[in-house]
Amino acid sequence: MFIETEKIILKKIMTSQEKIVAKNNEGKFICVGLDTDITKLPDFLKNDIDGVYKFNKAIIDATKDYAAAYKINFAFYERNGSEGINELERTVELIPEDTLSIADAKRGDIGNTSEMYAKSVYDHFGFDAVTLHPYMGKDSLQPFLDYSDKMNYILVLTSNPGANDFEKLKLESGKFVYQNILEKVNIWNEKQNCGIVFGATKIGDLKCDITSFGKLSILLPGVGAQGGSFEEVSSLFKSMQRKNYLVNVSRGIIYKSNKEDFAEAAQKEIINFNKLSLSN
């Protein structure tokens, strides 16, 4: 009994950075995106008042032994007001203590507004990490960076086509805007609690910039429905002898089946991803 209690205590005091390293060392790199859309749930859950929570619980129970992290996109819960927030809070509690929980909230504002956002994500909801946008400068992110035991994933080059509108504009220096952000984030990473979001759909840019990632943790969205290739990403990181990265897959795992076997189908899919990471 004492040994089991000791294990629980150790899990609870792990920093976000330690959680990532531990999972990567186990050969786990998949972040399961819980972008749970009520309209895409299996029919038997669509009319269930607690359908979203039951769906999330089944997905987490089926994948927790194979996932490196879980990412919860706030938009899919905020759309349902207070009921959605309740679903979000209950879902976070389901994520194992030794597995990274990421709030995909894309925060970033100035002064006490940013401070309140940070308190919300980290103190109230209890997440291990958050996604942030950097376009108002370092002071807009500082309240998040002050949490030294958390991981702050800052948008650098995103997976969507609109990334070309601003992120890939060229500066007078000859660098792209996103490359300048990458340079800044490396400087801001004094507490080793900065990471970056870099789209898996941008494999050419990833190959070009991976040597500039320094000690940053990398979150790569865009595999699956958006067209990014897990095999290409995994192979590239392995060729660079680099871990400390997470590949987010949302629809490609949680909606692998829309029938009663949805959880089993999700489990099989994440196992397949883990096998691919070992074979590359």
C-alpha cells in the first residue's frame, strides 16, 4: 500500500517537462486531440445528455496506455456554455497524472488579462501545458512563462493554409516572420518551459528549421485529416536523433469509427502510430 501511494505522489509532482521526456523515452509521441464534436459522435451517444463526457472517457480509457499527451481544444467545449465548461473540467480529471494535458486555447494578451488567462488554464483547470500566440510580444506571454513547471507551446508555423498570410511573410533580414518568432522563443526559453507549435503539414519547412529548435519541445498538429504524414515527421526527428516532440492526431484517432466500437478502433489506431514510430 505504501509503495502504491508513493507512486501516486511521484506522478503528481512530475513537471510537464518530465512527463514529456518520460513518454518519449517509452517510444510514445502521439498526442490525442479531444476535439469532441457532438455531431460526430456515434448515434447512440448523440442524444445522451452526458454523451460528450462518456465519449471522452471511453477514448481516454482505451488510449491512456499508449498516448504521450492529450490536447483539449477549448472551442469544442465553450460552444456549449457552462455545460461545455463542465464537460471540459470533468474530462481533464480523467487524464492520468503522468500524462501531459494541453489546453489548446491559443491565449496571448497584455498585463493582468494575460495573468488571469494563465490562472484560469493552470490554477483553475489544472492543465500541464497551453498553446499561445506571440503576436503581442513577450510581455503578453510572461504570466504563462512564470509557471516554470508548465509547458507553453507558442505558435510558430501552423498547419493551416492561411499560415502563408502572415507567418511566411519575409522580413528585411531575409527571414520569414515565423523564423523570427522561433529565434525569439529560443531566447525566452530560460526556464526550459517553452515549446513551439509547428505544423506537420509543413514538412519542407520542418526539414529546413529543425536544426534551429534548440531545446524547445515541439507540438506538431496536422497529421491525418489535414494531410500531414506521421511517418515523415517521425523519420525526420529520428534521423536528427531528437525526441522531445509530440504529434497531435485528433479526428484520425477519436473518429476512427462512429459505431459502438469507437474506443477499440481508437486504441488500434494509436497502437499503429506507436509501431510506426518504432519502425522508422
